[in-house]
Amino acid sequence: MHIVITGANRGIGQALSQTLNTQGHKVTGTSRSGGEFLQLDITNAESQRALAHALDTQPVDLLICNAGVFLDKGQNLADGYAPDLWADTFAANVTGVFLTVQNLLPNLQLAQNPKIAIISSQMGSSTKLGGGGYIYRASKAAALNLGLNLAQDLKHIGIAVGIYHPGWVKTDMGGDGGDITVAESASGLVKRFEALDLDTTGRFETWDGRAHPI
């Protein structure tokens, strides 16, 4: 399979890239800085078009929308959560996902059984209300909603969409207090991607295969 992973230069994206490469798949990773990966600023429409041009005529069997930010960690309700944090977070975590899907839709349609995996978070679920992190929580709820609606619209053209909580992972974003390693998260997520098809499209699941309440 040809698999595209956004944000493949670190954390969960890097672990997914390594795991899928080991399994023999062709993996195209992206990062904002480029380097060994294709350059992609998911918030920038021109950068998105450049990625689509670089992948022109190449089928994409699986698109993993992994890149994201958590900019409001530790913010104070009294005087934090500035408007630019809201704009920058939603640009990356929501608009960036949509733009990536939109620009690579022709590539997905060239594949036999194309799939889209959106990495959201249980912090976007209305059943996991822990307070704080208002911007991140709202953005991940929006990413979840986006994935559910994309699943409805893309099913008739044969594209399956899954939305996933990767676990509380020990990364720069998740912190040292996480429950699982990036390798454990990636291993579980890859199994979820393998199981994704048109019969299971539109589900919100955890990295280890449990249905997650919306």
C-alpha cells in the first residue's frame, strides 16, 4: 500500500511511519520543515497544493491525518486562551485535516480500497469532560465531527473514514505521564487501519480497538 502520513517527523506520526515501513508499505511522510520528508504546512493552502502536485497520479491507499498542535496547555482561564491560539489551533487541527483530505481526494480515488484515518482524541469526546485545554478540546471535537461527516459523504465513492483516539501517549505533546509508548500506540492504530472498511466507516475508536463514545 501507499500510505501518506502528515506530521511524520516525530511522536505518533514517526512511530506509525517506522511501523508501516517495517511492514513493507510505501510510506510518504510529511513535515512542516521538510528534510527527509515531503514539506507540508497543513495550514497553508499553497503548501497543500504543492503536496498534491508532488503526488500527482500516485494512488494513495491510506491517508493518515496525524499532524496537530496543543498550544493552550497550561493556559489560565482568567487571562489565557488568546484569540490567536484559537485561530492557530483550529487551522492545524481542523482546517488542516480538511485541506489534506480535499487536496489528496483525487489520489485516494485512484486506489482500490482507499481509507482515511483521522487522529483525534478522547479529549474531543463529550463524555470525557475534564476541564481546561479548552481550545485543544474544542478542536479535537471539531476534528471528530469532521471525520464523521466525511465518512457519510465519501462512502458512496468507496472511501472509508475512521477517527481514532491514540491513547495517552508519552510524547512531547502527551507528556511523561502518558499511559503508553508511541510504539504501543502505533502498533494498535495500524491494526485499526487494517480493519477499517466501508462496513466500519464513521466509527470513533481507541488505539486498542474499543468503541469510544462521541
